[in-house]
Amino acid sequence: MHIHALTPALAVSAQILPEQLETLRQAGFCSIICNRPDGEAGDQPLFAEIERAAHAAGMAAHYLPAESGKVTDEQGAAFGALLDRLPKPVLAYCRSGMRSTTMWALSQADRMPLPQIVDAARKAGFNMQGVVRRIANHGRTPLDVAEAEHAVLIIGGGAAGIATAASLLARAPGLDIAIVDPADVHYYQPGWTLVGGGVFDAARTAHTMASVIPRGVQWIKAAVAAFEPERNAVILDGCRVVRYGQLVVCPGLKLDWHAIAGLSDTLGSNGVTSNYLYHLAPYTWQLVRSLRAGQAIFTQPPAPIKCAGAPQKAMYLAADHWKRGGLLDQVQVDFCSAAPALFGVPEYVPALMEYVNAYGIGLHLGHTLSAVDGPARRATFTRLNAGGEKETITRAFDLLHVVPPQVAPDFVRVSPLADAAGWIDVDPATLRHRQWANIHALGDAINTTNAKTAAAARKQAPVVAHNVLAALGQRAGVARYDGYGACPLTVERGKIVLAEFSYGGKLAPSFPSWLIDGTRPSRLAWLLKERILPPLYWRGMLKGREWLAKPALADA
């Protein structure tokens, strides 16, 4: 936790954690302001968690969220009003501290000399040049003043972005590439299910962003506010402008925790957890180990979500733990899924149903979680009855594992790159944007029908790398993506159903059936997931080594 003082009464920081509130109180802070919307990243505690910890420490806490790079004058005024009335000193935080600093700068525009504002921000480590231009330009960001320009600009430093940069450099060493991402840490998110199952330690899934960015690629540590594709420009937080020759967009998904009433108020307490958050996956394992009798409910929201098998993986690993401990007869396990089927590819359902029956799991399809009452330990679901009418069902729980609805990031959904549903509109084979020829996209935020998994990104990255270089005149032919995705379904500790499929649900196994039959549980598939895939991810995929991922080429 790095705290940067702007004034004696105000400091800013990056994301804070609930367990740090007592330390902040001891450091003298009296109030907290959160300027970060919930759901921006998988390592982000919800504001309700921060608020509970702040109140326990005797501190005031206020929620004034702003989209990255889109701080308004009204939000700046509201920030100033909060500063005027809150007990001081105040700590304001967001993802990096930039939004909080921008709000402060706007709030002080008519109170302090502009050079003094800029100097205070600079000493705290924040460049306010773009904000100064905005103030001078009466609230507008002048696009003719660019901070930088790159041959290839990649938005997102997750699995898709890092793999694409590495694949580009493997083909064209020395290519001018920049990655835009505000995060300090890069996560191996497929490992979080195993953290929640007591197999992995959470720290094993995290590396610093600096350690995974390929050598020779510039890292722009900032968040995207908006796209200006007609000007080949991207606007970053702080109103900075970066231009590009080719743009690659892979920002991941937004977890929409607030779509379920009451969830944000209780997540991380009252037996409510989710493996979709880094800091809560260990809590899942804590709950599983401590539950010796009662009701455990696992939920799945409407598609699309990243790793559609993850909700089931959490359930099977928990049920296997209770079975091995002789507790399964005392724990009722229910799977409440908004989907119409247990799994989207029918060939894998029989093996999964064997485990559903063996664990005595109550299967409730077409059930969408709509509300959670944590203190009462009640979950409310909606479904369509036999007459086609919507009805609600309330279930008691002792453990509730929630997977939230998921959408494209806000700056994508409102951009010219998005389709009517808010997803980046690309050709499903070439992954080139349907309207803008110098823009490609991959990963979870695109509107293709493949599974949103790291395995999909592993196959997409070489396709995009080739096609970007073809657009630059450095490669011939067109690379095509076949929709490959994979979901290793951990049905028990030591066995996995390895689901691999392409567009249309066509089976696409990577191994001969005599080695791994993906439609049946396999110990070898477990060893692949536990022992082989993590180093393959860190040392292969993120290094541009395209093992089993070479793209298919066709004539242009």
C-alpha cells in the first residue's frame, strides 16, 4: 500500500484491502473515499467490504465512483464537497490513484493556482498534463496533442494481451509495441478454482505485471477512457492521448456484482463467496473446510461468462472434500444455474451427470440468482414456471458460492467498437474488427461464440499476431481462428473431464483418445491441469511459444 500525500488533509492511493483499514486508522486517517466502481478487476474488493472494515475501525467511508478516464466536472465538485465536510485527513483511492487525483485537481481548479495543483500531483507521482489541457480547453480533450504514438498498441495486459505481444515479437523482433494496462499484478485466473479447492496457494497465481511484459514492449501504466478509431487514437485516464498504427483490444470482462440485489453488501461474509475474486478464493476453501452439515448452493449466471465450467468446478471440488471427510450425507449440495443444460456441449454431459448423481447434487436449471440476504442466509432465484411465467424461489444456505453476471468493460460497451449488445464486433475467423481494418480484438470482450477461456486466448493470440503483421505488410496470407476453447472440469481431486471444442460445439481434442478421452474423467488430465498448464502458461503462452497453437493460414 503506497500512500501519496496531495495536501496535509488529503492523500491518495491505489486499491486498498479491508484488512488494511486498521493500519490506516493507526496512521491517522479519519475518512475513506472510494473512487473506483465495483467489478473492474478480479483482485478488487467491493466497496461494501471496505465500508464494513472502515466502520469497524471507526472511520467514515464514502462511495464516489467514476469510470477510468471519465471523471466529470460534477464528480470533481462532489469530491470537493466531500473534502469540505469529512473528518480529516482523508484517503481517496481508485485503481491507481489517478482518478482520485483528477477529482481533486478539478475540485481545486477555482481554489488553487493551476501550477500549484500540477506540482502537488507531480510530487505525488501523477502527471496532470492532460487534465491541465482539459481545463484550458473548457472540458474537452484536444486530440491533436498526443502523448505518444506506437506501431501497435495493445489494450489489456491479461493473458490475451501479453500472449499477443509475445507472438508479435517472435515474428517481428524490434516491432514498436506498447501495452496499456493499469494493473500492477498479472493473475493466472484458471488457478483460482484450485485455490478455492485447497489445491493451490493464492500467491502461486500472481506475478508482477513488470515481470510478464515482454522485453522490448513499452508498458503504459494507465486505464483506457475512450476510443477514437476515426483518428487512430485512444484516450487514457488523465485525459492523455496515444495514437496507433494498429490497435489490438483485449481488456477482459467486468464482473457485475451489483446486478444481484444485496450481493455486494454480503460478499466475503455470512458464508457468501466467489472464486471469481482473487482475495475470496481462499475464503471459499475456508468455508468448505468449516462446513460439516447444512446447505451449500453454487450458482451460475446467464451466459456469457468467462470459463463457463468454473461454477461447477467449485462445486465438485467442495463435494469431493465433504465426501472424503465422510460429511457428504450431512451436506445438501445444490447447483442453481441460469443455463438450460448442465454443459453447453452435450458429449460431456453424461460424465458430469455421473458426478452430480454420485454427490447427490440437486440440479436446478433455468434458475437465475436475483437477490441475496446475507444475514438471513437466504438466496432468491427467478425462473420460468410451466406456464411460461416468471416466479421467485427462496432457498436457505450455509454456504453460497456466487458467479456474477459478466459484461464487457464500460469503456468498451459505450465505444464505436461495440455491437448492439456491447461486445467488440469482430469477424469470428480473422478477429479483425468489422468496421475498422486496423483494429483486431481477442479474449473475453469480443462477440464471438467461443468459450471465454485462457485456452481460447492461447489460440487467438497467434492469429491476431499474424493478421496484424499482414496488415503492416510484413506477412502474407490470413490466419484464421476456429473457435477453439477448453474447459478442464475438475470433477474430483485427482480427476478431470477435459472439455475441448470449437465453434458450434464441435469436439476438438488435443490428444488421441487412447491418451486422454476428454468425455471421461481422467487422472492424466488432472496432472495436465495441476502440473503442466501453469508453467505452460507462464513460460510458454506468455513468452510467444505457440505449442499446439500455430494458426492455420489461408490466402488473403
